[in-house]
Amino acid sequence: MSVEITTLQLSQVITAIGGLGTAAFGLLEALKPFFGSINRMGLSHIQNTVSALTPSQSGDGLPPDPVNALPRHGILATIEANWVNGADLAAQKAVAKSLVKLHLGPGTAAAVAKNVNVDPDTLHSIAVKTLAGTPLEQAESDVFSRFDLIVTAMLDEAYQLSDQIFRNGMRTLAAVLAVLLALAGAVGLEGRQLFQHGHLRDIVLALLVGLLATPLAPIAKDLSSALATAVNTMQAVKKVLPR
């Protein structure tokens, strides 16, 4: 078989496998409206972090949430809506941080201080002065800056980890769908004979194609082009070099 034919066939195989991966991802996107849990993968870690930063108020006669602030269930609902709709990750973190800081009040300062490791008395004073519109002292401004940085770091960790969980989960589900599609294609070609004795090789081949489809999908076109370029380069070199 000539090099040109081998290269053409290999490029077609790579493109076809990449197309199967793209089809698996497309089918997964189409299934999202029917399986809401797909979009919510990773969300629980963000919700746990935000819940720790927006505790209920403690004290006799205090309402569950600070005055003039979005209740915690509203904060969590907003965060869920942004996550499910795939809003920009940086924008999501900015919204979450703003809602966490807005929720800080005199009745929640002690619990928040414990979770972010800052002085509770100072954070309580900051909450009181912020609510009253009183300027902060220098020491309080320093503590509030540290509080801001710690909250930023906690939210960044939560969103980055959750995003990794979501992406890994999507790849895993897409791989499962790609394997099923590859097996369905093999059944379409071979029929019931696929599961008879002597066709184990075809089943294994279908499984391998399905498993390769997901990682190959984003780079199939580039890989195919790179392969063709490499072969063309080698052919040009052979023509130039003396035999």
C-alpha cells in the first residue's frame, strides 16, 4: 500500500473518530434539558462554601438573615442559576463575592469570622459600622482587606474545583455515549452476528473507538492536518536527498 493511501485512510479514521466524539458531546448537550443533574455537577461544592460564608444570624430576636441583604436561599438560588446557565466563571465568582459581603451583618460576623479565620470582634465592629455608614479605622480596614482576600481565595478554590468536576464529568458521560454510539454503529454494520463467536475483535474495536472519540474530538482536525503535513514533508525530503 502506498504512503499516500495509508495517510489518507489514517486521516479519515482520525476525522471519523473525532466526529464520533463531537456527536457524543452534542447528544449530551441535547440531553441536558431532560437530565438537570448534568448541569449541576460540581455545584454542591460551591454551595457548601457559600453557605459557610453566609450563615444565619445568631441572637435573640434577630431575623434569620441580615436586613437589606439577599437571604441565603436567594444567594444560593442566584449562584445555581449562574452555574446552570454557564455564565463566565470570573463573573460568577464576582457575583458570589458581592453577595457574601452584602450578607455580612452584626449577627453573622462571629460565625463568618470563624470560617475565614479573622478576629470576630473586629469583624463584628466592621459589620456594625458598615451597616451604619460609619468610616472604618485603619486596623479595621486592614482586617476587612484580609477578609476580602480570604473570601476571594475560598470562592476561587470552590469554583475552580467545581469547574474541574464538571468538565471531568462531561468528558466521562460523553465517553460513555461515544462507546454506546460506536457499539450501535458496529451492530448496524454486523447485525446480530456481532455478538456471535469470532466477532470479539469487532466489539473490542468498537469499544476502543468509543473511548478514543472523546479526547480526540477537540484535536481531530489539527491532528489529521499535522499528520498530512508530516508525511508531505518526509516525501519532499526524500526527493531532495540523494538515494
